[in-house]
Amino acid sequence: MDSVPKEAYWIGMAGVVPYMATSLSTVYAAWEINHAATTGNGLFLNEKSAELMLHIIEPIQVAYGAAVRVERIGMPEMH
């Protein structure tokens, strides 16, 4: 790990930022749906808008998670 240039660490961290953003958005959308179901209306979004947002974000989050996982474990070398 000491032989890895510091720039590579920063590039790797930049790849994690979109995953964090989608993760936080997923948590917020789920909270908004629950809040709307409990109180009758959401804080910033209505229940249907939050549900649509959740359905859009989920596959993006899964794709980012898979990319981060592959980046983290490394791809096997092809011979």
C-alpha cells in the first residue's frame, strides 16, 4: 500500500463520493415516504415523488456499489 501514489487514493475517494450521495438520497427518500405515510404529507416531497425518487436512485446506487466493490478488490488479471 505504501507504493500506491497518493493521487490514486484521491481518485479512489472521488469514486466513493457519488455512492455516498446516492446512499444518503436513498435514506432521505425512505424517510420522506415514511413521514408522508405517518403524517399525511412529506416535508419537501409528497409520497409519490419520494417513491419515484427512490425507484430511480436504487439501481444507480447498486451500480455504484458494484463499481466501488470491483475497484476495492481489484479485477483479476486476464492471461
